[in-house]
Amino acid sequence: GSLPPADDIADLVVRAHARYADVNEGRVADYIPILAEADPARFGLSIVGVDGSAFEAGDVGVEFSIQSISKAFVFALVCEEIGHEAVHELVGVNNTGLAFNSLIAMELNGGSPMNPMVNAGAIATTGLLPAESSEERWRRVREGLSRFAGRKLALDEVVYRSEAETNHRNRAIGKLLQSYGRLDPDPLETVDVYTRQCALSVTAHDLAVMGATLADGGVNPITGEQVVSAAVCRDTLTVLASCGMYERSGEWLFEIGLPAKSGVAGGIVAVSPGKGAVGAYSPRLDPAGNSVRGQRACAYLSRALGLNLFASA
Ligand code: GLN
């Protein structure tokens, strides 16, 4: 199937925005100091179809750091390079049931980072991207994510520095991965590349384009470029379904029925395979680190547009 008629989508996006714009539950992330300064009133919603059509409401042009949503797209780039089997074996695809920055999950599972959507698995995944040096690895990450977005993504230096000065936990994760033989390149340099990838600036519109590329078998609907293969999109969306919303992935799937990924700056991308994607931005988060308004809006849009993958009618 395809998305409903354009007029209906345009109307529903505006309605979803109006419906949740006054929700003030949740808290802006502050463990990365600069994120505490985000304006909690911001709220943007964008839907981009696989045909490149866009339907938007609110703050869709406001830039924020991609944070953990980068994990989905770096994972796709790595799958493209090293293949399905290697990713399965080296990173894993099962939910930890624990917070995204947990070290215990690794300890309980013989050093396995468990999946590429928690920090441990994401740092391991970034380390798997073939490169001669950390500079080259960073360049490849940035160029790859820019191809998904269809425009050159910039590093937010302020966010990068704020996180780089305070990311002791992620550095510990890097060293722990090294101790388990799960990270070949230098662990602290790899954590630095990961910290940079999290500090790339995007908009809700960018997230929708990036998601629509995954929805479209790897073809960016704006540029027409084949960024990754259709098989890689399938693998990436599978992992997003099981692990994209951290320990709340089951509840998300139960309510919304779409593969999705969130980030602590307040972004969410939810992907409707073959149809398109929703990009949402609003900084107030639930305790797991998922945008509150973003989740509500995605739930509303999934129902109203008939996107739940598990619904037979
Ligand atoms: N850069 C953040 C971190 O590593 C990303 C976490 C997130 O978005 N959940 O802690």
C-alpha cells in the first residue's frame, strides 16, 4: 500500500501538532550539560513519503543534535560494509531491557554489547566501520549520514565539546569493549568519533528524509541516490523495531507498530516501510530518554494514517 491522499496527510500532521503542543510532561536531558539549554517549547513534525512529498507542522527547520538516532544510520553503513552475519555475531540484535548507557548489560552477557542501538553496541558498531584512522572513520560517518539526509550535515561544535568533556561513562564503555576484545581501533578515539556522530545537527525534516530513505530500500527520495541496499534497510529496521526505543521498545511497538529511533536531544524517526517516515522533534523526554510529544504524535499519526505494521485491517 501507499500513504493516504496528500490532503489527508497534510491535515493530520497539523492536527497532531496542535493536539500535543501543550503537553508539558517529561524533562529536557541535562546529563550532557548543553542539552539542558534546549527550548522545551520546540515541537516539529515532518512526514516525508518515498515519492519525496513532505508534510510538516511546527519547528521543522530548527536544528538539534541527532544523538542516538545516528546509531541507526551508522549501523546501516556498517551492515553495508561487513554484512548481515558479521553484524549479528559482533554486535548482536537483542534488546538489553536496560538503560542506553548501561555497562551491566555487557557484563551479564560475556562482553557482548547486545545491540547497536545502546551506547555499547553503537560504539562497537562505529569501530567496525572500515577506515585507516579515526579521522577517516569520522569523515565516512559524516558523509554517510549526509547521504541519508540528502544534504551536508554539520557538526555542532558546542554540543560536541559539552559531551566530550563529560562522557566518562562512554569512555568506560569503550575501554570495557576493548577489554572484551570487542573493539579493534583505539577505544577513546572511537568514542570520540561516536561523540561527534551524536553531535551532528539535523532538523525534523532531515530525520524524515533519512527515515524515508530506509523506507525506500535505501534510495533517498530527494536526491535519488542509493545510499545502502534494500537488504541493509530491512536489517536496520528490524533492529529498530526490537531495540530503537531502548527498554521501552516493546511498549512502543505495542502502541505504534513501527520501527523507530529516538535521541536524547528530543528527536524521533519512525519508519513506515515502503511508504515513508515521520521525523519529530521536541526536547522533553520520558525516563527512558524518548521525546514525550514525539511519541504521542507518532502514535496519533500511525493510527490515523494506518501505518501499524501488525494491523491486518
Ligand atoms: N550521545 C548520547 C550518549 O552517548 C546519546 C544518547 C541518546 O541519545 N540516548 O549518551
